[in-house]
Amino acid sequence: MTNPYESANPKDVRRQIREGKITGQTSGMCSGYAQANMAVLSKDLAFDFLLFCERNKKPCPLLDVTEAGSPEPRVAAPGADVRVDIPRYRIYKKGVLTDEVTDISSWWTSDMVAFLLGCSFSFEGPMLEAGLEIRHITDHHNVPMYITNQECIPAGVFHGPMVVSMRPMKPEDAVRAVQITARMPYVHGAPVFLGDPEKIGIHDLSKPDFGDPSEIRPGEIPVFWACGVTPQAAAMTVKPDIMITHAPGHMFITDIRNASLAV
């Protein structure tokens, strides 16, 4: 089944999200445009989190940071509103997931800062163009994501494990995937691990911490990329009074062309 939004304009898709017409995960939408993870924190935590992102660029590659109190990502998508332009959000209080909502306007305060982080959905287009299969797109489900035993570099109050997304591939396809994604460091870049998941603390691929499991077929290996859900793992560890994020797989679609992020 073809994704009806694959060739859509980001502004049109954000408008439909804002109107409640699109509520599902965004993989495969707006081909050619970068998608972004989001983390929203109070201003007093913003510098520590900015430093955390700077020290952990693989899972947290920054695309934009809003002014305190402003919901407009002026670099990534001028005129957009991060409070209503993502299909689904998660609310964490003291590190505990308390709610999933489709609009965070009532949660937004004048001291909030939104961070937009590069997303692996952005490199899926070039991988598909190269003839590689993306299993969760083929099977129409969310990408599987796992909390690993790989600790991020601490910054201020922020610390915690890296989260990874996984895509099963034949070894020869994995080599090609490394070549493609290594050119896109602003959307996580090359994989951080290939092969035995036990070595990075993942004991059961059929039970992802976020998203849905993907079938691994005979002759395939799991390929793991750093994931922008890492801030949610940090929230569980740090337990700030409030932290708002995208729901896994439900991304902010920017006006930034993927080609401009390639090196």
C-alpha cells in the first residue's frame, strides 16, 4: 500500500496534523524532507540539555532550538507551531509517563524551550531509493526502538542510556546502509552497532521498549542506529518536573531538505 503522504509538502502535512486529520506515525511522509524528534523542557534545564545534545550528537543531533516561550521553530519550519504540529505527544512528570495527547497548548508555559533533533526517518528515503528494504515500512508498523546498556556522556543533570532503532537487513544491504547513512550525521549518521543485540544489552528483539517489533528473516542481521528517543530515556533517569516529547514514531516534519543535511 502506497503512503498517500510520501510526496506531500511538509506545510500541508503539518496543517492536516494540526486539524486532527493525521494522527498516526509519520514514517515515509514528505519524502526528501527531514523529520525531527522533539524534547521540551523548562528554560532552567535548557542549557544542560543543550550541552547533553552537544556531547551526544549521534542520538541527539540538533536541528533547531526555539526561543524560550516561543513554539515556533524559526530555523526548521518558520511559521510552524510545535504545540500542535506533531500527531502525538508524551507528557513526563518526574520521569513518569503520565499522558499521551495530540495538543500540548494547555501544557505550554512562557519558560519552555523546544529542541528538535534529527530523526532516522530522514535517511530512510535515500535507503529506499538505493533499493534497500525498510521492514517497518514494508509491514506498515512503527520502527522498533530499544534502551541499550550504552551510557551517554553526562552533561549537567542529564545522563542515561542510549536508545537505538533497529532495521533487519542482509549483510550486504547493511554495508550499503552504512555507506548511505554515514553521509547524514544530522539525522544520526551511520549505525552504532550491527549483530548480536545482547552485546548492547538488548535481550529480546521481539519486545522493543518503544514502537513495534520487526520480523528478522533467515540470513538477516539486526542493524542499530542511535535514536532520538534517547531524551525520553534521560527523562526517566533525571526526572525533571515536566518534560514533553513526541510519541515515538510521531515526528515533527520540518521544511529542511535532507539533501542539505548530507555531507
